[in-house]
Amino acid sequence: MLRDHNAHSIAPAQSAPAAQGYSPAAKWLHWLVVLLVLTQFLISFLMPEIGPNTVPATLISLHFSFGVLIFIVMVIRLNHRLLHPVPLDMPDSPAWERWAAQAMQLAFYFIVLAGPFLGWASASAHKLAVNVFGIIALPDIAATHARWALTAGDIHAYMMWVFLVLIAGHAGAALYHHFFLRDGVLQRMLPARRK
Ligand code: HEM
């Protein structure tokens, strides 16, 4: 069977042909997630530290709500990605760079899809209600003070700081391609130019 070795590692649906570039929807979803994640990190910096005696506060509730929203948008994005696969377009890059670009994207999906559950477990263990923008109340998923859920919270926090470092690397690589290599890697994620 012939395989496209350029195809992205997030397994595409067998029948869907690979598009040449990102669809407008994929671009919108990408920049929406950028905006939400940056807002989430700003909230994370500003919110009070969560400990045994933390009482619910606005910034903490906002952190939970944005976290759930980011998770939902990423699920939509992953679905879109699997239905509309896009090949990696770095023909002149060394193999390690192509590998790094794919590994980075897989890590992003993993962190943003698994991480929120660890935070949710920690919220339950701290007896903090998760009520998404005051509209949808989520149930507790861990008992108060459950050891595993407190550990999950620590992992959540470390994971998200690793996420921030990866985001910086990802953005730095895109800018390096744009300004130094002058290839079309960044352009692929920007609005199409009018001819
Ligand atoms: C992509 C989404 C998310 C990101 C980027 C994120 C980011 C972070 C960061 C950076 C911290 C550390 C804050 C600090 O050390 O001062 C943190 C802590 C925390 N987050 Fe999130 N978070 C996300 C989603 C969620 C969700 C959905 C929940 C709950 C429903 C949540 C609950 C918590 C809790 C309880 C802590 C404190 C953990 C502990 O120290 O035990 N987070 N988050």
C-alpha cells in the first residue's frame, strides 16, 4: 500500500484525502485556542494559590471555566483535524525538525485533553465546585482530600508550566521559519492573501 510519508502523525481518516493547507475553520480554531490559552495562563498567574483552606474566588472559578472551554474547543479541533488531514509541509527541514514539529503537536493535544481532568480532580479534592461560567455545574470526581487527586493537581500544575515552555518553543519555531528561513510555514496558519 502506498503511504504519504509527509502526512501528519495524528492518524487521518482513511478515506479523506489530505488537503494542501489548513481550512479557514482550522485557522479560526487555532487562533481561538491561542487566545483562550493565553487568557488562561494570565488567570493562572493572578489567581490565589489553591491549598487546603482555599475558598471559592472569582479568578479560581474563571480558571475552571476557561479550562473546560479550552478542552471543548480542543475536542472540536481534534475532530476537525482527523476529518481534514493536512500534510506537514517542511520538505527542506531535517528529519529531526519534522519529528519535533509532530511530537510538539501530539504533546499539545495530550496536555490539553488530559490535563483538565487532573485539575478537575484536584478541584474536587479541595472541595471547590466546578461550575462552567455559572451555567453548567460539573459533579465532583474525587473525594475531599483524596490523596491521588491532590497529586493529580500537582501534576496538573507542572504539566501546564511544561505546556507554557512548549508553547514558547512552538511560537519561536514558527517565527524562526518566517523571519530566518523565509518559508511558508507560518503563512499556512494565517488568513489566505487576496490575489
Ligand atoms: C488547558 C486548560 C488549563 C490550563 C492551561 C491550566 C493551567 C494551570 C496552571 C498554570 C496552574 C498552576 C497555577 C499556579 O501554580 O499558581 C493550574 C492549577 C490548577 N488548575 Fe488548571 N489549567 C487548565 C484547566 C483546568 C481545569 C479544567 C480545572 C478544573 C476543572 C483546573 C483546576 C486547577 C486547579 C485545582 C489547580 C491547582 C492545582 C494544585 O495546586 O493542586 N485547571 N492550572
